[in-house]
Amino acid sequence: MRALRGRILVKSYASQKEEIEIVGQNGKRLTLWVGKKYVANHREKNPVVCEVLDNNSEFEYIQKGDFLLVHHNFLSEWQTNPFCIEYDPATEVGLYSLKANQNIFCRINEEGIAEPVCGNMLVERQRNPIKSSLIIIPDTVKQEHNDRVKVVSLAPEVNGYEIGQTVLMYKHSDYEICYSWKKKDYSIIKVYKEDLIGVVDN
């Protein structure tokens, strides 16, 4: 099967977030079933990792065999999912046709590290400093800005920004992604390039 008209053909395993692995101080590994499918938060429970089978998009650096992070609604509930081509309940493997746009967030390397694609960038939220001459404010109670982040990494086609810069964005336009890779949980934050509105001078 081949992808057409700017789409990416992928396959995904529905229960990819159901197990985590814990490594003890003695090196012993323990695999736990965590039952995330019963969690109310769809961003936490829905599968988001898929493997590329074919790419017919403008993002030619996405190759067959790459693993991608996509929006949490793209690979869920195969019975009613418009992107699902076929699904095997026995193996829980689904085949999906996805439009190549900013909702394909990152590519994952062998170590589980996310690399942004499709016009996205990975960022860190910035804390709003609270100044007081009377008491020391611990970091845990400092609020995070809802309109500025620090750039961690950039998709190849994102120009005009540098790693380490603090950038302004539309309020609350950052998006947290929760994913599992080799039985370990990860969480990252991304912003789409069109949601940026300025650069903060240091």
C-alpha cells in the first residue's frame, strides 16, 4: 500500500502505553501494567507513537521506518476513527493514513528522544519570577508564563529562531505530549511555528 496526496501511511499499536519498566538499584527490571486505558485524560491514555510505512508529503526527511509522535486523537478509537484504514483486534495493530501537517509533532530516535518535524519546535516553559525583599519564594510555587517558552530544538524547516532563545507565543498555544518508548514514559512540550509572535531580548 502507498500513501498519496500529501499523506503519510503509518501503523500503530493500540496498547503502547499500558506497560512501564522500572529498573532497581541492583539492576533488576520490573515490568508493570499501568492500565492507562482507564484514565480519563485522553492525552495520557491514547496512543501517539506510530511507524512510517510510506510518505507522500513535502517533508521528505521523514523516512519509511521512522517512528513519529502525532496528535492524541489520530490513533485512537479505531471503530470511529476517519484516519483508520484497517485494524486487527487480535494484535491491536492499526493502519492509518495521516495528513502531513503540524499535528505530526516529532520523530523519535533509538534512545526515545523526540526531534521536532512538520514546522514544530520543542520548548521548555518559563517560570514567572516573583520578587520579594521579605521572604525567599521556592521554585515550586512560582507560576509558569502562559505566553513565553525557551526553544529546545527545531524542525528542519523552522528558520529565524535559535536554541536557547525565549520566544513569545499566543497564550496557551503550547501542547504537552505524553508518550511511551521501550516501556518508559516521556513528556515533552511543543509549539507550532505559526503560533509564535516574537522573540524576548535577554
